[in-house]
Amino acid sequence: MVSTEKPQQSFPKPEFTGAEAGLLDFPSSKSRSYNYFKPRKMRATMYEDVTFDVQPDPDRHLSQGWIYGFADGPGGYPKEWTELKSGNWHQFLDPNEEWEQTIFRNNSNVVRQIQLNLANAKKAGAYQNWAPSWAKFVERHLGAWMHAEHGLGMHVFCSEQRSAPTNMINNAIAVNTAHKLRFAQDLALYNLDVTDSGIDFDGSVHRSVWHEDPVWQGVRENVERLTAIGDWAESLFAANVVFESLVGVLFRSHLVMQVAARNGDYVTPTVVGAGEHDYERDRSYTRALFAMLTSDAEHSAHNKQVLTGWLEKWVPVSVAAARALQPIWSQPQEKVVSFAESWDASVTGLRTLLSELSLDEPKGLL
């Protein structure tokens, strides 16, 4: 007789083991808030919630080491990608608290304001009041500066933001990238607007100026050399501390922003001012990061020595780039400020920043 009973089916039973990750104690591991990190204040901010430990790190939660790596050996985000050292890279928090939402909100606000200003300028015929020499200055030199901003954004900061060992650092650098690319775009669209305004303005000459004009070849060389740095922290330091202080602020703040209005131009400062505001925010996170490294309990002396070497390497490059720009100070019809005054202001800014980073000024370089 054939049995009609169905055989009893069995299913694999879950086995609960004492895996290392499950046994680890971490901040809030016994709290209902379930925070696995210690926030800066009593409660975690939204910035901290969405940036802490998004990027993995074997020193924190990957107790069995990297889960992926590169073919030549290093795993994930090697700390050896910079010569600088830190006892705790995760100590850095962006003072601007930038994350995905703030990137879109802040940049969209800037773009909206610039578009409104340009629309009003076109409607009011504001470009017709420009001194002819100032129109030539904008078409040649503000147009050339667009290439510097784009080069920094696309080929310097964009490559840096993959390499740092924590998400908090990479996120701040990614915002820096967005700032540079958006500002380069602002300048490009501004160039098109002025080209179509009916005044004598050649909107294509900026390319030949950037490639051939002797006054811009020092800046071009400086930017191109920054793109070739392999150490992500050296790249960031050379760009945001040295180049921006001695060249970027020199041109944007201590020349264009000072002389535009005296030459009948009230539009350009609104565009360039947005770029200066970007740099104020980018300098803030840069200052916080390198101040953390120069005050590191274990590696302070080493980091200061490395940063001093980078200053000795990159300050002469940016000084040469800045001094090559000197002739353009005499080109606007109304000269409100001299190159010497602008240069002194830029050097003072760098000295102040170095003091905040507990770094000595490189002797004989400024």
C-alpha cells in the first residue's frame, strides 16, 4: 500500500552568533536613540545624522577590515593618500554643516539672485554706462578668470573629494567643487549676456587671453600645476590656503570688487561677490580641517613640518602668478586701488590664515 502522507518539510533555522560587530559598544548603543557616534552637542544635528560614517572605516565599524579594495593592495580610503596624519580623522566636522540639501538650496538661491540681477541690468540698459576701457577689462580679464575657476573646480577639488578618509571631509570638498563649477558657469552666462547687450564687447576673446596673454600665464601655470598633485591634502592646502589667498582674493576682491563701480559697472560686483562668498565658506572648512591637524595631540609637529614644506613649495608659484597680473591694475579708466595696496591686503589675509593654523610665515617668500 502506497502512503499518501507528504514528507515533513524542514527549513534552515537561523543561528545567532556572537559576531564582533554585534558585541561592540559604541556611543548610544544602550540608548533608544541608537546614535552610533558622539554628536558635537547634546543632540545630533541633521548634518551629523546624514554624514557620519556614510563612508566606511575599519578603525570604526568594519571590524573585519575593508570589504573592498584596489587591485594593487590598498583598501577603500587609504590614509596613506596624504602625508598628513591624524589621531582621529572623524573629529573634523564642517562648520558650514553642508550636506545634500544645503548644496541645492544655497546654490539655487545664488543662481536665482544672479539671474534676477542680470535680468534687471539688461532691462535698465546698465551696460551702456560702462567706460569703454572697463568693457575691455571685463571681456579679457574677467573672462580669463572663468577658466581658472573651472580648472579648480573640475580638475582640483573634484579629484580631491574622493580621496579623504572620512565622508565629512569629502562632503565639504564636494561642496567646494560645486561652488567653483557654478561660479565658472555664472561667469560664462554673464559673458553671454554682456555680448548680447549691444555694447562693443567680444565674448570670445577670453580664450586667447587665457592661452596667450603674458599676464595670465602665471595663473594658468599655477592652476595647471595644482591639477597634478597626488596628495589630496596638499592639493587642498595649495589651492584654498595659498592660491586663493594670494591670487583668487587678489583678483576678485581687491581688484574687480574695488574698481567696478567707479567705472560705471554695478552689475559685475553682484556676480563676483557670489564667488567671494563661496570662498568665505570654503575657507571656513579649510581652516577647521588644517587647524585640527596642526593641533593634533600626536601628530602636530609632523603636520606642521609637512605644511611648512608645502608653503615653501607653493607660495613662490602663487607669488609669481600674482605679480604677473600687475599690469591689469592700470587698464581700467578709473583706478581706485593700486596693485601694491591690493597685494598688501592679500598678503595680510594669508598671514592671518597661517596664524589661525598655528603656522609660521615662510621667510623671504612674501
